Amino acid sequence: MAVIWELKPEDVARIRFAFSPLWELVASLRTLQDPARQALHLPWLTCVRPRLAGLDLAELFALVPPSGYLADFLTPPPDTPMPDFAAELDRVRRTAPERALHEARIVRPADPDALRRFAADPARGIQRVADALEAYWETCFAEFWPRVYALLERDVLRRSRQLARGGARELFDGLDPAVRWGGGRLVVDRPWCNEGSALHGDGLVLVPSAFYWPSVAVMAAPYQAMLVYPVLGVGTLWEQGPPPAPGALAALIGRSRARILLALAEPSTTTALAGRMSLTPGAVSQHLAVLSGSGLTVGLRVGKQVVYRRTATGDALAGTAHA
């Protein structure tokens, strides 16, 4: 089975990337139900399992079974490049009951009784599952989001450079083996979806995911077309940050600045670096100011954010440290 999308030139021109905290949260419900599927998330599971006792996730588990179709209204495609969780959750709360009921009836749940409860009054069901998502986020996910965000951000910056350098072909060729591009057609191998449709000039949203890894997922009409793909480097997600800086480099520019310089092997924002380094954004900003003033890093504005990368001098210094 495969999804086949015909991309017009205007669709290709409107390919965009976005992160989605809500998507990661919903995908993590599958990790809870089937830990063996993603053993790499065991450090997170070990940490959050004791916290689940006070949460009622029955309806969420019914709408998001361990495999197969999950209710799309829980994961609306991001409408901005970096939506915050509260804004995404508000979109869930505003779902039309008829849409939610239609999607709930497609799901094949492990607990039919919980799904019947939702279907009996979908308007109230939407509010209950939104409340459950909010409680689950606050209890089990919010503190880990900066770490996940940093990983997703690095992937998007890397892929954006691919798109700018080699166009759609280079981007999709390296996205995932399940994704193939040719002749204006995007083919996505998906075991649970056999519908194809043309896009309508509104483009395609590409969303990297750590908790849906290693699979791909798609959404289409009546939603914005979205392709979720496995993020690169997911195996490093639960490491305790970048490796220690070599002693000579740390002695030259300071330990924290050396770690930041090494971490900028991939461009990053201040917020993402702070999450990886367990430093405050203010401290990272001060270190970046020194590194930039020394000609080792440079900041480039991308939308509303500033993305930092190493300069050629910074690359040379970091490369010498590893030699």
C-alpha cells in the first residue's frame, strides 16, 4: 500500500518544515503501550512510568492504539514552523464533534468500551481527551521537550540546507527509504493507508519525529498535507549532552564555550543549546557573544529566531581539538 501525491510546482515551492510538540506527545502514547517498539526511549519510560498512576489515559489509548490508524484530530498539522503546545492543544479543543466522531469510528482500539464512551458524546469526549493530553504533558513530557526540540531543530536545519542546495529530489532521496520522489510524484509506503490524492497548491508540511521513529506517517484532506518522518540522530536523544570538551580547548576558551563550539557542528538556536547543555539561555547567549566576537561563531536570523553556526575559524579550532 502507498500514498501517492502529485505535487504541482506551487506545492514544491511551498514545502515547509515544522516541529510539533503535540505530535511527539501523542506518538509517545504508543511508546507507553508498546515499549519494545522503541527500546531507545527506555530512559524516558523508566523516568515517567511511576507518574502515570494519577492519570486517566483510557480514552487516549483508545484513540491512539499501539498500531494502526490513530485519530487525526489529535495531531493537527502545525500551522506555524514552531507552534507551542498550548496553541496546538487549543486546536484540538476546537475540533468539530462530527469530525472527531468520524475519525474515532475508523480506529481499531484495544479497549472498545473507552471508544464507545467517547463516541456517545464526542463534544464532551474532545474536552476530556484534551484535558488528559494537558495533564499527561505537564506530568510526563514538558520537562523533556527542550531535549526533543533540540534534536528536531538540528534535523530541520540540516534538511533545509539540503532543500536549498539540491531541491526536492535531494531532500526526499535522503528522507527515508519509504519515501520516493520522481516525476512530480511523491510516493510514501504506508501499511495502513491506500488513498492517494493531489495536493492543491497549499504545499506540504514536513515534520521530523523522535517518538514516531522509525516509521513515517501521512495526513491529507481535510487537513493540510503532512509527512512525518524519522528524525536523524535519535539514538543520541537521551545522552547527557555533547561529549566533554578536550582539555586543551577548554583551557583555551573555557569549558562551557568549548562545549558550545563543539555542539555547533550542527547550527542551533540559543534555546536549543541551553537545553542540551543544561545551561540557562542567558548564560548561553553570553558565551555565544564571546565566541562570535572572537570570530568563532556567527548568528543568522531565520524567521523570528537567530541560528548560530561555527565559522571556518571555529571549524578549524574544533577540528584541531578532536585531532
